[in-house]
Amino acid sequence: MPKITFISKSGKKIIAQAQNGDNLLEVAHLASVPIDAPCNGSGTCGKCKMRIIKGELKSEQSRHLSDEEWAEGWRLSCESWIDEDLDVEVPETAEAFRAGIRTADLSNSRTKRAFEKTREKLEEGGFLSTPAVFTKLLQLSPPSLDDTMPDAERVERAISVEYDNLPVRITFHAFKKLALVLRESNFQIRVVLARYPGYLSVLDVFGTTRQMICAGVAIDIGTTTVSSILVNLETGELLAQASAGNSQIVYGADVINRIIESAKPGGRERLKKAVTTETIAPLITELCAVSGVPKSQIYRVSVAGNTTMEHLLMGLYADPIRMEPYIPTFFIKKVFQARNVIPGLAESCQLALAPNVGSYVGGDITAGTFASGLWDDERLTLFIDLGTNGEMVIGNNEYMLCCACSAGPAFEGGDVSCGMRATNGAIEAVTIDAETMEPTMEIIGDENEKPIGLCGSGIIDLVSQLFKTKIISASGKFNREGDRVKYDEYGMGRYILATAEESGNGHEVSLNEVDIDNLIRAKGAIFSAINLLLGQLGMDVSCVERILVAGGIGSGINFDNAISIGMLPDIPRERYLYIGNSSLAGAYSILLSRDAEDKINELSTTMMYSELSSEPGYMDEFISACFLPHTNSSLFPSVQ
């Protein structure tokens, strides 16, 4: 059996056993090696390159590999088959997306203030009258020969009296501790209670001298990035914040490729492990380390993600989602034991999922719609969540129509040769001098930070600037020459933002025509979906009174630039508002409030879902939108 040694840039080694004739990419997947493979092995993206250090492969040169790369030993792993022992170098691209937890300093955080405002809105709306999890102090009379009531019944009766004689159930976790805690604390205890329809559940029990925080974790599972916060469930205070790349990215950049992977033998287990064990569990560990809150005091976890992400989180068979008539396993599902899904959590911890609406409009949108407030506003509002999937809702307090389109990961830095998440070294804003073609860049990090890649907002800016300065045509092809514009042996152009010497990682930072084409298709998917959704209502963009933008592109989005490339409608800019991570804000609401959870479930049943893939006019709309800014210039009167 051949032995394959995968070596990362940092020197880390992963050793895997293979059979003669095995595909190199599939072996890497089985060994959990981070490989950037947006097309999941179909041979179309050209991203799964590895360099052969020792040994030989059966492989043929692809159009995605230059003669120079081929001579240096680079091969497409999806088109390479194993014959013998190999040492292979794994590029850092996928590692950069997947690895590394990013935490936030909450001492003066805009995020912390944003969640404080969310809690204030919940309070103003009356949603905090029934908190999901809370604590209660009890002073009980000790048993005696004249009062021989059992401990459990004594606690249940005392709680029921306090809460309108609601039935009370004690979990096995609390039941095991009860007798000892009662006697150690002289029958003065603190109980952790969860509210359910028609009854209360005792999740845990402590003596009153024990220091404890009743905590919960809200999670937004994006296709590319997973974001999380640790919260004091009784005060709503943000205790810690962290994000990381979704480790599922090695199985494809979009939900379709991941569904296909999950249907292979062992696929569901691999996809579930990637998001739970490799992504969410380390995030929770980091949140606890930063805040000092032990995992044993996390009593509730709420999750919002698209329909596919929620299915893969649960390890469910997801193939029907992508097959007509596009039927998921569930829309609304009640609370689970969290440890059945996410390893390392206490047995008393609950897991709540935001409800889904359709096969491609999921809990991230229902949670985000609630957080946006459009359901309670008379103004006609378009709410757009820009991530790997472009999902949107149009409506007001009378009706809501929603849909989704496959935008791809370009808005989050994926599917782009030098793309990356919005972390230190990412270029988040760009302007280009029309005469010299020299760029001016804003880079995340300190003032001495050197660029290592482009995040979503930077990619949008760059394509807009290249188009405005006529460096690229309406079809995204380069048509100027200069020090910053280079062409390869096949005539494909690229714009160089930083040479290898100017960058922070020794690699050139540039954008090529394939990257631009990916961005054009992504923005075309967004705009065509907006146009089609409005058309179904007999409206056009002039009818929209507000556009609320959320999602992975970050607060750095320049709306003028997004409009200039034809991604967003050309309406007065004052109608636009970026509202941050609305999915996480909705998950936070579910975490704190049983009433908010019920309201989000209700909203999911009233939202009308449009399946764009079944609409006969969608492809025509999409093709028309795949130019800069659009084939119909009258839709973008402000773009010269």
C-alpha cells in the first residue's frame, strides 16, 4: 500500500495510506488534509494543486497548469492517480480559509454595542418576558420526620408555586446532583431553568455560594465562515466572540458540491465532523478560554445556517435538497440535546435551530429577517444576505417573498486565486489611478501590514475600479497594458496589486480574468434574482424603499462600487443600509428568548418561497446580468 505524506507550508505532516489507482484528492479528503477544491474534484476550477516532492503520479497536464508549474512538479490532485509512495506539498490557500480562530476585543467593540441594541429591541418588543434559560434562587425547608417529602418533589413544588403552577421536570443531570447539593448548601440552592411550552425543566442545580454564569452560544454557520458569540443568558451581555473558516470547504466551495460529497460512502460523517469537531467545538473551546466560563455552564446553543448547513450539521441525508422537487428533511425542528450534535458539551445543554423556509432559504434568513425588523415595518424592504449563497427577502409587515441564488464564495474571498477571509493582511478597499494604473489599498491590520490577499469587499472594489479605469472591458477582459497588467502564455491577463517582494507572504497578490469571471457570475446571480423577485410582484427597483444588506462581505462594502459592477440596483444610495451579521443577531435572539424563537418559527411559515431554478426566465435574466454592469444599460443610469 503506497504511503502518502502531505506536507504543509508550515512543515506539518499528515500521513495517509492509499491503494494503487486511488485519486490523490480523494485520499487527501479522507485524511482531512485542507485542499482548496471549490468544484470538489470535477476538474473545472484548477484550485486543488499540489507539488510532488518525491515520487511519481499518473497525471496529465491540465489547462490550469502552466509549463513552468508542471516542470516544478505541480499537479491537479483531482486528475492525479497514485502508483507509489509520495511526498507532496500542500499549498496554504485552503489552510488559510479553514484554519485559525479569530477572536475579537470586546472592550470597545462595535459588535458588542450592536448586540446590546439587539437586546434593547427584544426588550422593547416584549420578547424577553419569557427567557429561554434563566436561574432562580430557592430557599427550601429541610426535611424532617414530620416532613418526609422526597428531594425532587420538594424542588418541583417550590418552583411550580413560583411560576403559576406550571409542571416542572428535572433532567437526569440535575437529578444526580440534587441530594448532595441540597445538603451541602443547607437547602438554599440556585436552579437553572429552561422554559418549554407548558412546563419548566431543571437543567442544573448549584449551591448559592458557587460562582456561576448561565451562558449560551449563538452560532452562524456560513458556507465559508462560522461565527460565534458567548452570551450571559440572564443579562444578554456578550462575553466573547470568535470566528473561523468552515472546515467543510475542503469538500467544495458551495452547497451543491458538499451535498454530493455527503452522499458518498462515509460522506455524511465527514461533513458533520468537519463542521462540528473541526470548526464549532474549537470555537466554543476558544470562547470559554477567553471568557473564563467553563463548558459545563453552557446551557443553550442556537444555530442559524442555510438549509444545507443545518442538515450537514445534524449528519442528515441531504441529497433530496438538490433534486427536484427539492425537499429537505425538516423546516422547523424543536430543541435537541446539544452533545448529540456538537462534541464536548454538557448533557444539560440544549440545541435550537433556526427554521428553514425552502431547500435554499434556511435558518440564516429566517433569523436574519427577524433581526432586520422588516416583518414589522410598512416600508417595502429588500433584505439581502450576501454570502456563498445569495439569499433575499422582499416585503413588509403585510407579506414577504423570498428566494436564493448560488452566488458562489467570491463575496467571502473564496473561488478567487488570491482570495481570503477578512483577516489581517486582507485588502478590503482599493482605488486605482486612471492614468498610472497604480493602486491605493486599505489593508486589515496595523499600519505596517503588508497585503497577502483580497477579501470580498476588496474584490468588489477592485473589479469596479478596473472597469471604471477601462483596464477591463464589460466582459471582464483586460484591454490595457502597463507595469501592473501582465499576460500569461495563453493571453490571460491579470492585475498585480503586490509583487512577491511587496506582499506579506512572498507570493504575488493579483486578480486574473478567471477570478473576474467568477465575480461577474456571482454578482449576476444576485442582481438577476433581485430583478426576477421584483418581477413576480409586478414591481421594479424604483418601488423599493429600503435595501438592507447583511452577510459575509463585511461592513467594508462600498455600495457605489457594488452598484457600478451591476451587483445591486441603481437606486438612491441613502436607501442602502449595511446591518452586519443578521443571521448571528437572529441566533442571539433565539438564544435569549423563547418568544423570539416562536416568532421566528411563525415568520418562517408566512414567508412565500420562490424556487428560482424552476423559473423559466431566470437563466435569461442571469445571462443578461453577466456583463459590467449589465446588458441593459438603462438599469444603471448612474454608471458612466
